[in-house]
Amino acid sequence: MLRTLRRRFTDKEHGSQPEPGKESLPNSEGLSSRNPKRIRVWQSQARNVDIGRLQDTFLVSAVMTILVVRSQLWLTNYPQLGGGNLHIAHLLWGGALMLIAIALLLSFVGRSLRTPAAIIGGIGFGLFIDEVGKFVTADNDYFFKPSAAIIYLVFVALFLVGRTMQRRRGFDPREYLVNALDLLTEAARRPLDDRERGRALELLSRTDPDEPLVAPARQLLNETQTVPVRGPGLLARMGEHLRVAYDRLVKRRGFRRALGLFFAAWALFSLLTFGLLVLGEALKLAGVAGVRVDVGEGGFSIFNAASLASALVAGVLVVYGVTRLRRGRRLDAYRLFERALLVQIFIGQFFAFVESQFAAVFGLAIDIVLLVTVRYMIGFEQHREIGDGPSSQRASVAVGGADSFSRPPVQQQ
């Protein structure tokens, strides 16, 4: 389609007319003339500028579904849907919801169904992966102890793959053009509001100005009738109030001091735990009587060693960060705190799920809150160093979860 439109607009600019019978052959011009080699399907794909928001919506929906299902089953003493030998597992409901999400994306044109499909698909995937214990054991054991760690590993892998897709390279002019035209097609389905048209114009401003489709697309957007932007809903207003309150909290000098003290206590606890465990094991090997090291039912295992090693690495990073903080180098300190938290989340928490199963969720939630806070402080210090006060929009981007196109741009005429 893009090749056909490009050919038509190019012919219109140069006043040439296609030969009879050749207008239906878009491959004779356009991209194929620039590169005689056949473009692979994957190379010709363009990423959605909302890829981060949609992928995060999918993952959050899946995680929340697992937590809700596990909590509900625990509170109701694990009931079964069915009777006798019949048991309808919630994996089937998950498959049905994922089917609905796929059907929505395949059956309808437009951007409005992408977020609902991400939510429905995420809920379905959560119901599906929650029963992984039944399919990796011979006796279909839903309570298989490592299943929590397997689920956690799956989500970590999905998160890392998603971040790689988003950040392996910036969006190129072709991707900006495709997304702008995607927004433009919404005008054929419903009226655009001022923010959507402004966003499409901003996307076009980042494309190649020599691209034949840019000028006519900009003209169509400028001539398109728009409607005023609707006011934020209840949930959006509540989220804005929470963001403002959080913004005020982290900007207080006492908060930064408390954050530093917290990480110092964390480092001290991690190093003391490591030291006491090593000392206990050394005394046991030396044959000292009365020494007992509590490391679980099976004794000191490879999981204990890996968990201890990750805690040690995170503790060393925190100690190094605390020393930087005492010297007044807050930005370097916060970056070291961030690395320590990432080590704890991606490595330490995996082994915590192996040992404690879903009870490790609470520790993971604390680590994520700390990571969001530290990333906010990194953004705060970066703009403070360049003498530019940190706006809430910039700080939200520093957190990592905000979409770089979420705010309305200045409209271009």
C-alpha cells in the first residue's frame, strides 16, 4: 500500500502518468528501485510508538491476574469447577481470553482496540501460565514448588525481550511515518481530537522530508476537522493527584537523606548476613561443636549459594553508592543503587521465588517501588546538574514506564 501511494504521489509531482496496465505493479518503483534486493518481511516491519505502554499493560494484567487467582484460591480453599472426574482448569479460560484478544486484533481496523486486547490477552496469559506446575510434572502438581520461580523467570524474560525491542535502537524516519499514517487512518473512522492531530504532526516532523508521502499526509492532517480533547476521567484524575503527591515527597531534602540511610542499612544487613553465614560454615568445617547454620531443610544448596552471591553483589554496590553519597556525588550513588536493585530483582528474587514461592511477591513489590523511586531521583539529579528544574513529565520518562509520546506536542502548521 505504501509503495503504491508513494508511486502515485511521485508521479503527480513530476507530472508523469503511469503506463496503462502498470499501475497495479507497485514493486516496479519505490523501495525496490532503491534496493534491488528483496526486503525481508521482518526488516520491513515498523514498531508501534506505543510499544512500551502496550507491552507493560499486557505484563501488568498478567501479573495481577496471577496474584488475584492465587489469593482467591487460597481464601476459598482451592475449589474445583466441575464435578466427579470433571475439572475445568482456569488454563482453558486463559486460552479463551487470549483467543478473544487475537480475534479483536485480526478482525478490526483501528487503534482503539489495542489497549483492550492487551488487557484481555494479559489476563488470559496470566490464567494460562499460572498452571505451569501441572504441565512440568508427571502427576499434574499445581503446587509444584519451583512453579513460582518458573513463572517469575518467564515474566523476566518477557520484560527483557520487550525492553530490547523498544531500546535496541531509536525509531527511524520510516517508523515515524508509518505511525503517523496509522493515526491518520483514524480520521476515516472517527473525528480526531486536537491532541491526536498534534501527535501525528509531531511524528511527521521526525520523518524524512524528502519522502513523497510526508507532504500530502501533513496537508490532510491540517485540513482534518478535529474535536476538543475530552477531560480526564476519574481514574486519570486520581493518578494525577498521586503523581503530584509523590513528586512533592521525593523533592524533600529529608526524603533523600532517609533514602540514603535505608540503603546504608540494607548494605550493612547484607554484609553481616554474608559474614555470619561464612563464619558459621567455617566453624562447622573446623569441627567446632555447637555451631548451627540454618539454611533450610536440604542444607546449603546451590540455590542458597546463588542467592547469597547476588545479595553480596547488591550489597557491595550499595556500599559503594553510600560512599559516593557521603561525598556529595548523589547522581553516581543513585545509579549504583539502581544497579543493586536490578541485581536483586533479576537474580536475587528468582531464588527467593524458588525458596519461598509466592510469598516472595512482597519483597519483589518493595524492590520495584525502590527502583521507581531511585530512577525518579536519577532524573531529578540529572536535570538539577544542568540547571533545569525537573518537570513532572521529564521525571516520569526517567522512571522508565512513561511513553515518550504521551504528552500533547506543539501543533505544526
